Amino acid sequence: MNSLPQNRSNFMGDAKWLEVPWKGRTKSVADKLMDTFMQGLSILEAAQAIGDLKTPSSLLACLAVIDSCWRSDAVMRAIYAELEDSVDGPLFWPELSTLDNPADDPETGKLFPVAFHFVNFRVARICQLYWAICIILWGGLFHLYQALAIMEPLSPDDDECACTTPIHVCPRGFNMADLPPLQDRDVMTAVRNICQSFEYCIQPANRLLGAASIAFPLQVVVATLREFPGREREIWWCAASLEVIDRKGFRILKFSKA
């Protein structure tokens, strides 16, 4: 988790680390999800290195990152489908929220009037991590697509396009219409899902483990919402929720503010 703010990968995303300790053992859904997260750090590192989209080589680097994002998205969806198949019935369901938050308005009502309740804590923890990774992944795709949409005409560079890369778009004939549409990859949907999971996590029955499980997803929400104007109320809501977690004894928040 500490590598995320620096946008850099670490040894835990290396193939040997992900595979060798698990020889002869079957990975759980949570293990597979963490693998995807750790491998995603190298995607963030590559995205950070793209720089300005002014040359064919920089465009090719951007398209490579986008391709990696879509591959991770496919893996994520398969993992979520596996989680759904492991449970009889829905993973979670909505109920009216009973928790107060300073960001709620007496006139317009609660910012999140609905709270999710999960079939069990294990499923809740996996869903929250899944949505947090989706926010990082979809938010990255959104910004990359936005950068491509306003890209100015490219200047030639020394790199020749041999069309031998696994990227599905050649930089010479690049067209935004050739990229997969984002469709339902909506960052705000994942943001709401995490916020609506908070009430379940801090139930007394889940003790400190519940508060700890929602802390990182909430920090991802805050860091992401800061990049979107007009989301001050949601940020306030999350900040107040993180304070609740802090008061429950999860002091690590003092050293890892989002």
C-alpha cells in the first residue's frame, strides 16, 4: 500500500513472488485480488513515465499503459464473477442508513441515505478492495483517455513504428474511436459503493478489523475525489468517517493520510 502514493512498483509484484510461494496451493479470491493490485503498481509507474504526449513514442507508451489497464480490468471482472459464484444469493443488499455524518444536510438529507449490508465480513472486505482497485484503474483510464482526446498533432521522433507491439492501435493511424469505450467503468459508482460500505464495517461485531478494512478504500476515495471538482461534500464525508476510524484506535491513519 505504501508504494501507491509514489506510483512505483515493488518486489511483491514480481512473477516469482506471486507464483513460487503458491506452488501446490490454490489462491483464494482475496489472494488473486491482491495479486492484481500489486501488479497494477507497475502500470502506475509506467503511466507516470509517459510525460507529455508530443511524439509517436510517447503515444505508443500511453497506449501500452491503456492496454495493460484493460487487461487488468478483465482479470478484475473475472475475480468478481468468481466471488459471486462462491455465494448463494447476493453479495450485499441496501438498507436505510442510520449513521450520522457532519456532511449530511438537514434540508437535503443524508449524502449517502443507503448503507450496504453484506452476507459476511469476508465478502465485505473483498468487495471494498475490489472497488478501491476499480477506482484507481478506472480513474487512470479516464485521465489517459482525456489526455488523448486533447492531444495536439505529434512531432516526429527517431522511433520507427514496426507495428510489432501487442498494442491494438498503431500510433501512425491512431484514432480515439479505436479504443474500447469506458461504458460502465464509472469512478463515482465505485466511490459510492465504498462509502455505503462504511456503516457495515464499523459495526461493533466487526471490531477493529472492520475499521481497518475500510480505511484504505476510503483513503483511495479521498485521493481520487480531489482530482474531480465539485466533490467537496463527499471529501468532507470521507474525512469525518476516517476520524471515526481513528477514534476506534486505528492509529496508523496518522502516518498515512490520503
